[in-house]
Amino acid sequence: MGSVRKASAWLGLVDDNDDERYYDDDYSEGTDSGDAWVTDPRVKVASDTAEEKGRRIGTVTPDSFRDARVIGELFREGVPVIMNLTAMEAADAKRVVDFAAGLIFGLRGSIERVSTRVFLLTPAHTEIVNGDPAGHRADGFFNQS
């Protein structure tokens, strides 16, 4: 089994079947067509260039509590995570929020509600900047008082 396939099976993203009669370990993985390898449409992470600069944000839309592991692994790597819980049942969504609260407490991060059932988890070294709309600033550019 290839290393990518093993990692995907370990993360639970693909089925782990040992029947590999048609798999060739000598296959050259050096041929890259330029397309990104997509494992799970619910998990999106920025490109390698963004990873080198430390500018990655993960977005996760879990279907059940089992998907909380993906959230934890991304956050543990220092990646801010946007959790979209709108596709989950209320009971499972509450469990994921409880898991995320423990995660950010243990790793000294923070959690912020973006909208209904959408949350932003940020690691300890990340600063969240809240911007006021230009029309509402006291000293803003469009203030014509």
C-alpha cells in the first residue's frame, strides 16, 4: 500500500482493504499532472505555497461526530479551522462544539462564532482582526460630518 493511501486509510478518508492484487508498488509517483489530489470534499486546505508561508486555513463541514478528528488534526498542526456544522443534526453539532472547546482549551487557542452553526477555531499564535465597516467609523474616509 502506498504511503498516501496508508495515510488516507489511517485518517479514515478511504476504505482500508488489504486486497491489493492490482496495486503496483513500483509505480512512479513522480509524474504529476498538476491536479491537486482530493481526498475528501468536506476538507479543504490551502496550497503548498500557502503552507510554506504559514497562511493556511482549513474548512471542514462534518457529517457526523466521527469527522471531529479531522478538525483536531488540522488545529493541532497550527492551522486555523472554520467548522461549518450546518449539515449536522443538532445533537452531533453540540458534541463537535464541545470537542472543539476542549481542543482550544488544551492548545490555548480561541473559538469564535462566525454565523449560525459556523465557528472559527484559531491557534494561540493567530490574531483575529475585526474590521468596522467604513461608513460606521468615527474617523473613517467616508465620514462627511
